[in-house]
Amino acid sequence: MDKNKICEGSVTMAFRLLIRIHESMDFWEKKLGSNGYLNYLSNVEAFE
């Protein structure tokens, strides 16, 4: 494999992941309000 291709692929993956995280934050903000997302995060941390 070409090194540039591998690098390009991982950048694309990271970018897609960022978009997905941003979209889910949007979703939780609409669902729970702006600090609802933070509450959700702390609940997740509490379960772990």
C-alpha cells in the first residue's frame, strides 16, 4: 500500500467520525437541551 493512500484514508475516517460526533451532539441537544448532553455524558461515565 502507498503511504499517502493510508494517510488519506485515516484522515477521511477521522473526519467522518468528527461529523458523526457533531451530528449526535446536535441530536442530543435537540432531545435534551444544551446541558442535557453533558448530563448524558456524565451518566455514561457513571455506568462505566
